[in-house]
Amino acid sequence: MDSLFEFTDEGIKYLAKLISDQLKDNMMVERKLEQEIPIGIDEAAKTVNKSKYTLYSLVAKNKIPYHKQGKHLYFLKSELIDWIKAGKRENKASIQNEVDEYLLKNQI
């Protein structure tokens, strides 16, 4: 039986890339949606690699993003990840480079 379609090697590679890209896009959407599902204190503690008691302390000091409904605390993974990223500190080498660049630009 003759096939209705004949694929070249390039055609097969193109289709494989399209499928792969679509799967990656779908996975990213699923991850994003998963990060928007509220989580409890136990999972939040695992996400930020801190104890529950440390999280309670950070919440009391309003230093970590959280949501409160009644007596229950909730967190969003995306907000916790953004909070971690916002706390990035520069290392000595990058600070030294910035100082050197500033001094070169502003020589007296």
C-alpha cells in the first residue's frame, strides 16, 4: 500500500523539532501553573530550605511573601523563588570589577 505522505529527512527533523518545542512550551506552562498553587508551611520550608520556625519568624517580621486566610498561612512557589532571587549577593570579584570600572571612568 502506498503512503499518502512521503517525508524527507529534513521534513522529519522539522516535525520532530516542532513537537519538541511544543512539549517544552507545555511543560513550562504546567510548571508556571504549579508555582501558582498555594502551598503550606511544610512545602514552603522545603522550597526555601529553611525550617518552619524560621519561616514563621520571617512572616512575623514581614520579610517573606505570604498570604493569610483566617489562621492559615499560604505561600506561592513563584513568590518564594522571586524572594530568593532578590536576595542574591554579589561576590567580591564582581564588586571589585565595578569599583575598577567606576575609577577608570572617573579618573581625576
